[in-house]
Amino acid sequence: MNPTDSPAHNRHLRAGTAAEGPYALDISPQAAGWGYSALRTLELPPAGSHRLSTGDSEWIVLPLSGGCTVRLADRTMELLGREDAFAGVTDFAYLPRDTDAQIASGAGGRFALAGAKCERRLPARYGPASEVPVEHRGTGDCARTVHNFAAADSFECDRLIAVEVLTPGGNWSSYPPHKHDEHRPGEETRLEEIYYFEIDGPHGFGYQRVSPSRPGGTDLLAEVRSGDAVLVPDGWHGPSIAAPGHDMYYLNVMAGPGPGREWRIRFHPDHTEGYR
């Protein structure tokens, strides 16, 4: 990635603009200008493979389309995967820091690698699709479905928090606008967040809003398409809007410096009345 195109200065990364080496998208903490959250997307051809050294970060291998085999020195995890990101929950693999792994796919596929710089080295684990908590959040034109595969209270990681959200065409999600950019014990946690989008249909699109929570903070209204990402280091984020006729998928990857792994948010006070 060219330093002048660093996500630290560009919060909306269009598909292909943050590609690096084997990755169609490569967002490292260094490139993002923050301390913890990372995301890569990996495309493997039939019979393709990729070697991953986790370094100082923990990673989750999440199939977006297709399945794969994840091999470590002492175990192998078979991921059945799914047809595409709109086809329901998928199984996944957790890889600890300081680990070498090989990701191989006989039929080929696309895989998200959600990561976070961490301190503890937890054991490698397989996450079955049958154990992923599915939440139906909101009502009416704010209804959406959340796959809490690595939410703070559903799967143990050191710092990484990751969930998937599916929003029907014409609906709003990430609403009311909310934020998590301050440390307020029991009320709000500091978390850096990445949104990665896929839109159903070849010409589908959506919109993502991030508004400032303090002077000089992030201020963004982006038209997003499949393969795009939005970085949220601060600010009120939401709504995420799916165009009518085009369902929206997004993957949220979060991590931060707090003493505990918690997802605590504050809703924007101007947009909550009458919503709940």
C-alpha cells in the first residue's frame, strides 16, 4: 500500500485499492494508523494454498465463499464454509499469535482473515457453525440479522471481537448511530472498527455514515460496494443503508486497548427517541 493512500488518511477503501501481495484487502494496524484491529481478504484458486504467520496477532479464518483446510503443526481444521456471505452462518478457525498455518482450498474460495494485535496466546480452536449465536435485531425497516460468531460474550479471544450483519435491501442497520471511542468504565469501551462490505447483485450498493463525536473527528458518507471497507477509529457510526433490492452484508472487526474484552457502546442522543 502506498503511504500516501494510507487508511489513516482515507477512511473509505474502495475494492482493490488496499490490495497487497496475495490479499485482495490488507488492513494492518500500522496501515490504518491505530493499534490493534486488522483485516485481510484472501482469494484462493482451485487447489490453491496460502501460508500465514500470525506474528503478534490472533486471527480468525472465516469463509466468505467456499471451504478450506487450515493446517497447523499439531492439528488440522476442516472448514465446510458456505456458498456465499448471504447463505447463513459458517464454521471458522481461530489461530493464536506466534503460529504458522497453511490455508488450502480444493475448490477455491474467498476467506476473511479477521485479526487483532494481542498479548495472550490462546489455543487454536474450531468454531462450528451450529454454535454461532444468531440475533435478530431491530424491527420494520431497521430489521437485520447478526451472526455473533466472535462476539465478546460468545467466543473467547484475547482482544478480537468480530460479527457479521445481514441487512435486507431497503433497510437500515447500525442504527441508532452509536460510538465506542472513549473509555468510560461500565458504559463505553474504546474499540477500533473495520466494516467490510459485500452487496447482493452485480450492481448493488449501499451507504455508510460516520459522523464526528468530537471536533475534528471522522466525518464520512460513503457509497459502498462489494469489497469496500470503511475504517472507524472514532465517531458516531450508522446508519448502514442497503439499497432497495440489494441485501447488504458487512463484517465488523473490532479491538482496542481496554483492560477487558468488552463491547460497550453509547447511542447518539439525538436519534434514539421513538426508535425503541
